[in-house]
Amino acid sequence: MTHSTITSTELNYLVFRYLQESGLTHSAFALGYEAGINKCAIDGNQVPPGALITLVQKGLQYIELEANLDNTDVDADDDFSFLQPLDLITKDVNELQQIIKAKKKEKVQKECDKDKNKDSMIAQDRDQQFESERVRERQDRDAAQEKEKEMMEVDNEQEREKEEEEKEKQHVESKDKTKLDEHEVSRGPEQMDITPSSQSLACEISRSEVTILEGHSSEVFACAWSPAGSLLASGSGDSTARIWKIPDGPCGKDVQVLPPNVHVLKHFKGRTNEKSKDVTTLDWNGEGTLLATGSYDGQARIWSPDGELRNTLVKHRGPIFSLKWNKKGDFLLSGSVDKTAIVWDTKTWECKQQFEYHSAPTLDVDWRNNYSFATCSTDTMIYVCKIGESHPVKAFSGHKAEVNAIKWDPTGSLLASCSDDGTAKIWSLKQDKCLHDFKDHSKEIYTIRWRPTGQGTNNPNQQLVLASASFDSTIKLWDAEQGRLLCSLNGHRQPVYSVAFSPNGEYLASGSLDQSLHIWSVKEGRILKTYKGRGGIFEVCWNREGDKIAACFANSSICVMDFRM
């Protein structure tokens, strides 16, 4: 008889999938990179969701079953309640059988002791029952007498009340008769009952109103509109990015984007299932003339809008999680699992400066202006850096877990951060401690976004608002100046991975693992429109005009829909 075995490669892959399915994407990336998941021959499409949990549960059930059925001293049809999970993991079958024997003997002994005590208890019960019946008879007799007394009092009271009511009735009838005509004239129409639920009904966007972009063969992790027009870029786990030319006019199921209106940006040579080539992040330059993509292989690639590979930037030694152009477009910033951030000179495409301050993977980077920027890491630290400086301009500490995202406000004066510790914080270069510490979320905060307002934006007079999206299924809007919660948006049922403000700052789009995209009124704090897709949503984004929204899904599709109010 041969025994089924599982190799270390297969076990690593099951753990990798478990981390992905649990939303622990950073841990999954790290394990996949170190264990060489991309090199294994396992077909991920053949592995069902929850495979690791199923395997562990079945293994424990098998051990328990084997221990019970191999035990010949007692009947095998008893339940298997004698073994604990820790016993199953730490002991072999022979030890488990001894545990079962001992516990079943203990159970039999308890049954014998129980029988011995039964006869004496019966006698005691008989005496107690007799005494209880005597007490109950006495209580019933007393209760009947008390009830009869109360009934007599109630009858007398009712007689008195009846006389009083008759007198009052005669008085009221004479009074109302004189006012009847006046009442009929003055009575107006009844007031309408307006409930909060009737005010907050959202308009559902049907699939017939949505353009679905198909072509990727794996999850789509990132999407971004070109600032120059109708081009939409997407990045996927299938080792490709794509640039889609979205037609003018209304979106709909009959609108298709096919070659030559879609360009496939391949990040591989030969095999298409190389997990090390996953496209993890992408960003357009300010003019929309170049697209930068970051990949799991640690390389940044520069593409033209028609899909031509212009340059490959090689220096990182681990996956790239964040890529950002500065506003001027002369520098590109990248952050990597190798703990560093690199500024690339876009004139020569060479490394301008590598910043090695973090002690763990760099998760996000964001420019403050054309020459300084911030980085955050799983080491809980945030550093503000400047090109040409060999040390951080500022170091912010205060988070108690990995910092997932950082964003400068539109004026570059305030820095927001969010973390797995469940808090969002706002920092200023003028002080070491955070200005505001927002603690209202109950789980990890995955991302944050500033409302586009302030000097230099199209909405200079709007309130400065920060939005935070959390694994607790909520989005919260914060007054960044006063440091208080404005409202909590509670329409999702699973973790929220992405939020994006409309260009005019009046609306907020959100995407969640519950497969729903919601569009909220920032002023009213309610859902205006909603769309139900067929997979978890990793990112949502608005086009420059604010009349179209794109969302990328775990089922390998991208959806584009119109927005008009």
C-alpha cells in the first residue's frame, strides 16, 4: 500500500494561495518571491479556493478516524469527541488510541457510579415530591383566596369608573357638537411620511449600461486613465498590461474594444504563466505620453501609448509595489520589496539616486513636489526624502504595524498615512508627532485618498477631506483641518480595497471584495449609484472629465461605465 505525499513545493503553493485569498497580498508576494512559486509547474486553475484549509481539516479527520477505528477494545460507533485538535497534531496513532481507551474507561466508570447513586436519589426525590405537593396545595389555596379578594375590589372600581366616564362623555359631546363645523373647515391634507430609507435609495447600474473589457487571463490589480484622453491602462497577474482606447459616447454591453484599439504590453519572453512577471502597479506621466509599469520581477518598464516598449529599468532586487512620476515628468520614483526607493532620471533612464533607509519592504511612495517625496514600509516607519540628500529630511514613527499607503494633500503641506494597526494619521513637516490620529476603523486600513481641493486645484474653496478604506467594510471621511470624523459610509459588506474622488470633489467611487462599486455623494454621505460585478474589485478610477469610471476585477475583467447626475 502506498501513502499519499505532498512535496514542499506543493505546500508552499497552498500557503501562497491561502495568503492571497485572505487578502494578505504583501505576505503572499514575499513568500512567492522567496519560494520561487513562479518556477513551479502547478496549474493554479486546478487548485480550488480554500485548498489549504480543506487539506488540513481532512488530515485531522483522517487521523481521528484512524485512531478510533483501530481501537478494538470498545465499539467503533461511538462519537469521536475524545480527541482534541492539538492531540491530533502532536501525537501518533498509538498514543491517540491510548487516550481514547483511558477516556472511554473513565466514561464507563462514571456511568457505574451514576447507577449506584440513582436508587438513593429516587428515595430522596419521592420524599421531596411529597413535601412539594403539600406546599403547592397550601400556596394554591392562599392564591385562590387572594384572587377572589382582588376580583371584588376590581368590580367595585369598574363601577366607579363607569359612572365617571358617563358623566365625561355627556360633557364632551355637548362641547364637540358646537366645534364640529369649525374643525371640518380647518383640517388640511395629511403630512407625507418620509423615511431615511426612501431618501437613500441608490440607482442600480445594469450590465447593459457597462462596457466590459475582456482579454486578461488573471486578476486585474491596477487601472489608470491617461490624463491626455480616452486611454485606459490595466495591469494583471497574467504578466501583461494593456492599453485600451475607450470609444467616445455612452458605454454599454454592445461597445467592444478590440485590436487595433487595445495594445498588449507583454512582460515576458516565451511562457505566459510566469508569476514573477505579475504587473503590480502602473502610472501615466502628466502629459499622458508615457506609461510606467512595475512588475514582480523587480523591473520597471516604460511604454508609449501605442504599446511600444521604450525602456526597461533594472536595479531593484525585489518586486516593485509602487511607481510614481513627479509632476514635471523628469523623474520617476519606484518602491520595492528590496527595502529601497529609487529615483530614475527620465532623460537618461539611469538611476539618479537609491534611498536605503527602511529595514523592511517599501510598500508605497508619493511625491511631495518635483524634488522631495515620502516612503512607507512594513517596518512601520515613514521617511521624507529629498533628491541629493543622503539622510531623510524627516522620519515619522507612530504606527504600530505595517504602513500600507501614504498620500500628500494637493498642496504638499500635509501627509496622510494608513496602516494595518487600524489607524490613519496626518503628519506635518513642522512637528515630529502626527497632527491627527484617526482610530474609528475596527480593522486594517488598506488605502487613503485626498479630496482634490486647495490652491492649485480646480476646487480651491472646498473643504479638505481625507477618505480611508478599510477591511472593516467601511469608508470614513475625515475633516483634515479639524481632525474629526465627518461621516462613515457603510454600504459595503466586505473589505474595501479602493476609493477615488471625482475630479470636482463632489463624488467618491469605492470598490470592494463584495463585488460592488458604489458612487457616493460626499456632501450627503449616501450612495447615488451602484454596480454589481462578478468578482472582487481591486481598483477604481475616474477619467479626467469625471464622466466615466473604470474598475478592475478579480475575474480578469475591467468595467467602464458612464456617470451623470
